[in-house]
Amino acid sequence: MWWSRFVLPVFLFGALAAGNIDPTRYLIVSVPKDRQIGYFKLPSLVYSLLVLNGPISPKAICVDQTNARLFVSDAPSLKIFWYQLIVLPDGKLITDGQQHVAVEGVNPKWLTVDGAGNLYFTGKVIAPPPFVTTEAVFMHSAINIATGTTINPTEIWNRANSGQPSPAVFEPSGLATDNFHLYWGNSAGGTNYGSVVKGASTPPDVQPELSVGAVADNADSVRGLVLTPTNIFYSTPAGVYGISKNKVGKGCGTETCKLLSAQVRNPQGIVWDGDGTIYVANADVEKGAVFSFPSNGPLNKHTMVKLLDLAGVFGLDMLEVGEYGEPAPAPGNLRSSAMGLSSKVFYIALVLSLVVHH
């Protein structure tokens, strides 16, 4: 019928638009000095408690968007914990009240999770004498987490397989993944071994050192690290830097490894909101705060905006929830988000083609 040529395209356009409604974002923060994990339902800056009197010193945190889980590192207890996240109908964020152990017998530093729910962390495994372990990058699979297996994480990258005589793993710190690669900083020796390093998420069995390498060498100590579709942002004692994800080689110049801001006294956790904003934690125990700056456009110096004072804030991550309360695609899972949109566009184009020709 003639009217189908008008009504159906309008209906499909509305369906596409409805499928891309902006998600609700929860900025989750850790405050180790108070043994607290809290959150802000953006754009509100009202602080709400999520976990009270949980881990002894909750520092690094990460959110598994796929399974709505919050992972928390706790070095004093030699564990990584996880909590099930639940969004109530009124928009309040809670846990199920249970503290689960993801990994134990480790000294964890920083965490990240991929789109399949596999947990990655930097730190080391604790072994009894006379065994000596060194800092490395580990993976604990989603299957292990689901089945409650808490020991024997897989060592992915270490000093032995990341290049000799200058290994890309020295004292790995901040960690991120795009599902294909791992990116980490070194908290010491960064100018020699790599301030920021990129490696395959699964090293090859033969010559693994060929699939890992530093992409920045401008800071001896790197803390938090986060990815966007185009850039890598990382916090250091000197401030927050940004480099292009396409950067090759570790050599840095003032324009290739851009100092974006030096106004935060003790920058630690850093997170991208999946849209156009980077959030940074100033972990000062007396004058701590959460700051933000824009992530879009070319890498330039910014005056950071202080969102609120929060003494001792350390870790940051983001939970995105869709229209009906389900987890939205993870900000780090860029390929999944892009493929979802592309498939909708392809489907609509196909149907419109059929309508026009019939």
C-alpha cells in the first residue's frame, strides 16, 4: 500500500532512536581510608553509600557491565572481592548484600574486566618461602568467577616474556582492555621499561615479546589508566597525560604525550563515561576531590572542573544502565557497541529497500 512507504520508515526510524536512548550512568568511587564504596547517579552529585565496612582497604575497582558485578581490590586481606549490583525501580543502586571472593592469595593493585567477564589485575601471587614471585599481569576467567574458583589466576605478562633485557612488565599498575589488547602502566621504572605498555590479551606461545611494547616513556610512575575509542589517558604524580591509541613506539614529545592538566595533587583512579567526559580522583586524604575534563577532540591542556570534595577518594569506575534497567554496553567494549548500532542500521536499510521496491 502507498502509505506503507511513509509509515514503515517512520516507525523504523523511531525504533532505531529508541534503541539508542542515553543510558543512566552511575559513577562508583572507593574511599579506602573510610572502608567505603559509594556512587553518584550522574548528573546528580549526591553521594550514596554502596558498600560500608567491607574490604579493609578498597582501592582499585572495576565494573563488569555484562554481569553487573563490581570488583574491588583489597591488598591487606590478599583478596579481590566482587559484589552483585542491582538497580532498584526508583533508580537507587545497591548490592545483593553478599561479599564474594573472586581471587585470593594475591597482592592486587589495579583491575579491569573484558566484555566476556574475565577479570584482569596487576600485582603478584603470594607464595610461601622459598618461592619468590614478581609483579605481573594476571587473568582470572569468568568461568572461575562463576564457579567460585578463587585460586591459581593465569599469569599473562611478566618480566620473563615481555622482553629482555628491558621487560615491558616491571611494576605494572593501571590496567585497561579493549578485548583484544591489554594496556598497563608501570608504577616504577616507566622511563626505562615503559610508562604505558600495550600487549596482546593472549600472548603467543612463540616469541611473545614481539606482541608487547611500550607506547610512552614520559613518566617514571603511572597510576590509573583508561581508554577511549581514540586515546589513552593516564595519571602520574606530575599530572594527567593523554596519547593517541595509534601511537607507535615509546618515544615521547610534548605533543605526542600531552600533559593535559597538572592541577590535581595526587591523581589516581581515572575513568571515561562512555560519552565525552573523563573523571579523575584526587586521592589526597585531606583535600581529595573528583575532577572532570572533556575527552572529545584533540588532546589539549584543560582546566579541570572540580565536581565535589571527597577526601581520600581513590578508585573510579562507571556503571551504565539502559532504558529498562539492564546493563548498557560497557564503555571499554567499543566493538560490541559499534556492531550493535551497525546491525540496526543494516537491518533498517534492508527493510527500506524492500519497501521501496514493492
